[in-house]
Amino acid sequence: MSTQNNYTTLVRHLQRCRDIAGALRLLEWDQETYLPDGAVESRASQIGALSEVLHEQHTAPHFLDLVDELAERLGELSFEQAVDVRETKWQLDRERALDAALVRERSEQRATARSVWIKARRDDNFAALAPHLEKIVAMERRVAAAIDATRDPYEVLLEAYEPGLRLDRLETVLGEVRAGLQPLVARIRAVNERAPWPASPLLGDFAEDKQLAFNRQVLTAIGFDFANGRIDASAHPFSTTIGSDSRLTTRYDRSDLGYALYSSLHEAGHGMYEQGLDPQARGLPRGSACSLGVHESQSRLWENQIGRSRAFWDYLLPVAKQAFPALAPASVDAVCLAVNRMEPSFIRTESDEATYNLHILLRFELERALIGGDLHVGDLAQAWREKMRDLLGVVPPDDRQGVLQDVHWSAGEFGYFPTYTLGNLYAAQLLETAATELGDIDAVVRAGEFSVLLCWMRDRIHRWGQTWRAAELIERATGSAASAAPLLRHLERKVEWLEQR
Amino acid sequence: MSTQNNYTTLVRHLQRCRDIAGALRLLEWDQETYLPDGAVESRASQIGALSEVLHEQHTAPHFLDLVDELAERLGELSFEQAVDVRETKWQLDRERALDAALVRERSEQRATARSVWIKARRDDNFAALAPHLEKIVAMERRVAAAIDATRDPYEVLLEAYEPGLRLDRLETVLGEVRAGLQPLVARIRAVNERAPWPASPLLGDFAEDKQLAFNRQVLTAIGFDFANGRIDASAHPFSTTIGSDSRLTTRYDRSDLGYALYSSLHEAGHGMYEQGLDPQARGLPRGSACSLGVHESQSRLWENQIGRSRAFWDYLLPVAKQAFPALAPASVDAVCLAVNRMEPSFIRTESDEATYNLHILLRFELERALIGGDLHVGDLAQAWREKMRDLLGVVPPDDRQGVLQDVHWSAGEFGYFPTYTLGNLYAAQLLETAATELGDIDAVVRAGEFSVLLCWMRDRIHRWGQTWRAAELIERATGSAASAAPLLRHLERKVEWLEQR
């Protein structure tokens, strides 16, 4: 067969995988939204069966041979075709490095640890989780060694979420974040000591159906495409893409208008990225998201960079007042203050735009030490408390609000946390560039002309898929290498504003 | 491997097929309920991919060998195990009789004819559909011959929906229906000539969310299990089972309370049958519905036998009046008259409980003649009009309201229509038996004690799955062979009541 025919066969196979993966994601989406309680067991069985089918497709010998053959003839392919082959091979090589027994053991360990974690967190019992975490750390070290024994194991694990990212680059930017945030945290603490925060206008009584309609209106305005997407309710907000439609969920808190609004803006950022991928290349690397960090940059852009800006509330507050007459007395100032409240706290997911990144730094430093063998799981809870004191100046009263708060490690996800802060960095850097190129971005936002910004993101980020790795994508989009400086400038301005109030 | 080990392997394979089929049904359910408009194409691709995966599982050589081997050692299996092997082999033998090229051609023909049918019906242009129908008739004759060339081809096709049903048995009972209904139709026509029907109390303005809550209340009352089921809205009502949960849909007509109510009762009958199958045997023949006719008996039982009875409205009208104050002036008599209106008409799906069966007889006689070679597609539209005059005494003014009204033939479904009337027969016969055994069934219904009847159906019908073929199942449940007499007695009573008003 000619190389072109082989490439066509590859595309068909990847499209088949894409379709099976789409069905799998629908099973998962439905489980979180509409599945009747009694059907949980039967759903688990369906998800298991389809995961197996997908795995068989990914490891079919004829497919592996095809990819290897194509990878040796990249010169005979177009630039775009070569991207698809390069990224497919990169992914497969990682998967092939792990034998079936290891994969099964890993997945069983994770399933066990996750259910132990639920109980351990409920009971504030880190000791119950510790032996499972030890096994998981050992397993991840084995996995890293199997993939590439010549490199730092943490870097190998990190690449599962951020392909091509070198550990020294990550340490450099996270070091900048650490250095830049330390003085800011002191200033945030001073702001909190000076005066209590006024009551938030977004707290009150907001009927769920009204919130639902309002959120749809906001998402439509920022450019989320409901002809290729949905928003539904679930216990924990998430987003997923099923073939060509992007589905978001949120949770409505009757007493807090902000909860669903900000979670919707966040998830819609993810969804709009997926909606902006090349539809012709759906299921191929060129039509797939670049990395978790880049994905997160799009969600954080709309949630934080735009969603917590004064210009956004200049636009949104009149709209919100039409939907919720109770907001009539609220000023833009008061709402902005409420959505930009900053204060060191224990829980990452409830923390503010600035201190959030310190929660990530803490996890990065601890998980690197765990994987590097410099920290033992037995000392983890104590190390957590010490780092909280160092970085945030607060110490959680128990492990529920400390080391037990996140599921990631119990799920074996080492190297995942840094992508959240990378997303924040990229978002700030992208918006700074967009502002330079598009002129007065505040005026654009205030006028509700969000499509200008969305089109810019489509052009610079979305449409490229995995054509470039994240570092190159960001550099091409912004003209300079990824850096913490734009995020720090953004947060510095916010803190200054809080101080001057 | 021992026969017992082989049986265990068979069960695992069938469970895997069940799980993949569950995912496929979720893709289809979602397409009719929540899929964004823009994702139709990508959904078709997912359904195609999963259908292929399922087909590969059904035709995997090791699976076929396993079934053949087990079928030769039925004596080494328990009674229940032997049922699973017997029915699996019966199904596989039918599938194996068709080579892959034929299956593909058949499925392409059907897809084409269905889309041509949509346009042909819209344009009232039977001539546009005719050549496609001709191909489909020829194809179905080829299919029947490939499965069993020694038998009447119509009987072979019929068995796809009603395994084990002999054509002479079907002709006997449908002959009884024809003979019994002819005089009834004359009396129905006389009722209509005597006086116009009064306005229905169920027509008015009934808000959709109120109807939704009311329908949930009614379905909960009759025993539909919402912990293992759902009801949603779709353009055309249907029911499906995804693993262990049964999902119904309905369509809410603001101006007609009856539409959603009766379609919900119908679909809930299907759903409660599925919910009553043996959960331990889910995905195996013992845990699968017996036949389409038996399935339809459960839907027609709740829709017609119960749902249009006076006792049911004695129970329901006070409930309905609480939900809809506008119903306050309505009497049980007036509502019963409205939901039992009978009148010969053109459209099967809008016809009444009695004349419905004549619509089926017409289709049965025509499709038998088409498959038997006694009627040409070119003469079908004319034959339709003549049979309408003979059976119902009315002639549709165009083919949209005649031969073009149903999709079944364009979808290649020959032998499907009779199962609707079989369902009506079985429902009447089952309820007659239940009434004998359970005492005053009207009192049970009037008191809303539906679980008494549902438990009886669970015991006599649901839990057996495919343990017995339909004829034996009905005979075991009722003590006598399936017959048209109970249905005719039921309809005779209804017409008599209409005459006496």
C-alpha cells in the first residue's frame, strides 16, 4: 500500500476510535446528569465494556504496525498529515510501554484508592489512605520508568497532561509565580486585616429556572454555540465533548448567583475551545486539544480574566438586573468587590484567583518530592501543613481541609495539578497580547462584543489543535515564550485596586 | 473446556454484547431527546461505529463455534441454560444465513427508501417511492429464501418479530378478528350517524410542566419504577431500555391532555415489561422480551384495557382535577365517552381501539400478497384504497393519508404490523384471565391498587423472558391458546355502551 493509502487507513481507524470514545463519553455524561439511581451498576458495566472495546482498537496490531510504518515515511506526507502521525505515534509509544498486566493493576489500584479516599476524607483519616497512596506512588514510578527510564520520572508523568513540557521550564515559570506571589499574599493579608468584606450582592434568593435562563443568556453572549452544545445540571460541574457537541454542566445554588455563573463561564471556556477545533480533523491530533494547560487557559480566560473584570460587570450587571429585580440596588463596584474577594484559605477549589496558584505550588512541590523519593507518604500530611504555613500563612485544622481535599493523587494523577496554574499563566499572557492587538479590550467587553476576542482565540489557539506543542503554540500566539509576568501583572493590578478601596 | 465453562463464556460474551447494545441505545435515545441540532451528523457516525462493533461481536468466529458446540450438548445444561443456548442459536442461525454483502445491500436499500419515503409522503408522490419498495420486496424475498427456502417467505419474515409463530395460526386469529369486527364497524358507523360527539373535557389549555408532573404521578401510580426509568419529551413517543433502566418519551400537546397521557400509559406498559424481566439474566434470552406481540400486549393493556376503562377514570378523574382545576366540571361519563370515541378513519396511529385492528388487517393482507408475489408494488396504492373501502368503509383522498402513512415497509419491516393486533389480543385475553383470578378487577382499578395487576403480569409474563415462545407463554398464563374472542368481547361491550348512550 502507498503511504497515502496508509494515511487514509489511519484516519479511518482514528475516526472509529473517536466515535467509540464519543459513545463512552455520552455514557459518562448521562451518568452525571440523567441516569436513574437504580442503574448505576449497569452503567458501570457498560462503561467497562466500551473502555475495553476502545482499548482493543488502540492496541490492534495492524493499527500499531500502520503507525510505525507511517512514522518512518513522514517525508512522504503533507505537513498536516505528519502532525497526525507524529502525535499518534507519541501517544501509542507511551501506551505500548506498559504491559497489559501493569495497566490492569494500575487501574484496580486507582479504583480502590478512590473509594478509600471518599471514606478517608469523610472520616478525616489520612492513615487509612496512606498505604494506598504509597502503592500508587510506587506504581507511578514504575510507569514512568517503563516509558522512559533515562528521564526524571516526574517529567515523564507530567507529559501525560502537557506533552513536550520540560521539567526545568516548568520549574522556571512556577518559580517566577512563587517569587511574585509571596509579596502579594502579604498585601492580601493586610487588606483582610484592615476591614471586613461587605455583603455580596450576589448572595440572596435566585430561583433555579431563572438562573438557568440567565446562564444560557450569558453563555450565548460570550459565544458558546448551543447548536453544538448543551448545559445541564450535575452535582459537580464538568465539560465533555461528544463527537461534535460540547456539553457543560453546572450546579445551581439558590442562595448564590455567582456559583453557577462562574462555573458556567469556566466550563464554557473549555467548551468553546472544543467548538473551535478544526471540524474536518475531528478525532485526529490536529483536531484535538493541545494540552490540559492550554485547555485550562481557555476556561480561566472567561472565568477570571474576563468574568471578574470591571468591564464585564459594566456589561453584565444591567442584564442581570433585568433577570433578577432583587439586584436593582447593586452597584458594579459592589459586585466587582464581591467576585474579587481575596483571602488565604484552606480549600483550593474555593480559593481566589491569586492564592489559587499557591495551592498549586504546594501540590507541585509535594508531588514532585513524592515521585522523586524525597518525601514519604507517611510524612505527607505534616509536610502539607508546613507548606500551607510557608506559602499561605494558614494551617488547616484537619486533614479533610488539608491533604485529603483533592481526589487527584488517589486517582494516580501526578503531574496534573501544575496544568491549572499553566492555564492561568497562558490566559493572562494571551489576553495581554489580544489587548495589544485588538485595542481597548475593556471597551470591547463593556460593549458585549465578545466575538472579537473569541475569534482571536479561534485564530491563535483553537484551530491549531495539536499542530504545535503548547510551548510553541503560546509563543506563536503571543510572540514570546510562556512566562509568569503577565499573570503577576494582572494580579498586582487587582490587589492594588483592593488596597485603594 | 467443559460444557459448564463454555456456558459461562457464552454468558460473558452475551453480557458484553448487552453492554455495547446499551451504549448504542443511549446514543439513539439522546438523539431523540437532548442532542443539539448541529451534532446530527456526528451522532450518525457514532451509531454506525457502534453498530459495526456490535456486529463484529455477534459474528466473532469463536462465539459462533461456542454456540454450536453448546447446542449439541443441551442435555448437559440446566433447563434455564438450555433456553439461553437454544434462543441464541436460533437468532444466530438467522443472522448467519445472510452473507455480509446482502446485509450491507439491505441496510443501504432501507436507508435510501426511508429518506425517499419522507419526501414521497410530504409530496403525496407514491410513484417516487414505488421503485424503492419494489427493491425492498425483492430483497425481503431473497432474505426469507436464504433463511429457509422450504417455508412460506412471509412466515420466515414474521418470525423476526414473533419467533415460532406459524402463519396458519396467525391467519386463524386474524380471520376471527376480521369476522368479529365487520359487524362492529357497521354498528360504530351507525353510532356516528346518529349524533355528533360532544366536546371532550380533555381538550383545553394544559401547561406542559403541569402535564409532566401529572404524567409522572400517573405512571408512578400504575407501577412504573422511576428509580430504574425516566420519562422525557421527544417528537415521537418511544420507549427503550439502556441496561437496567427503561426510558419513555412522550410529546406534550398543550391543547390536549389525552395525547401525552395515553402515549405515556402505552410506553410505560413497554417499560414495566422490561423492568419486570429477570435482572439476573439481563442480556441473556431468559432476561429478554419474548416477542413484539407480547411486548405490545403490555403497552395496550395499560393504554386501552385499563386506561380507557370507566374504573380507571373513576380513580383518575379526582386526581386529574387536583392537578388541573379547569377539569372541575367534567364528569367520568363525559371523559369516558371522549377517550372511547370510535369512528372509521384514515390514519392507523390516530384510530380507535376497535378500528385500529382493521388498519392492521389491511396491512397484513397487502404485505402478505406483496411478499407472496400476488400483488405488485405498482398496484399497491389502488389495492390500499379498495381494502379501506371494504374494511372500514372510507377511502382516503390521497396517498399521504393512505399507503404513504407508515414508514414500516420503507424500512423493510414486513411481518411487523400483525404484532400490533396480536398485542391487542393478548392484552384482552390476559386481562380476562386476571379478572377471573383476582376477583373484581374494576374494584382493584377504581381503588388505584394497580400493583395487584402488575404483580400478576410479572408472575405470568414478565419474569419468563424468552423461556417460552409467545404461543406457549400465553397459553401457560391464561390456560388457553391465544384467541380473538376476549378482544372481541371487550370491543363488543364498548360498542354496546356507546349505542346505549
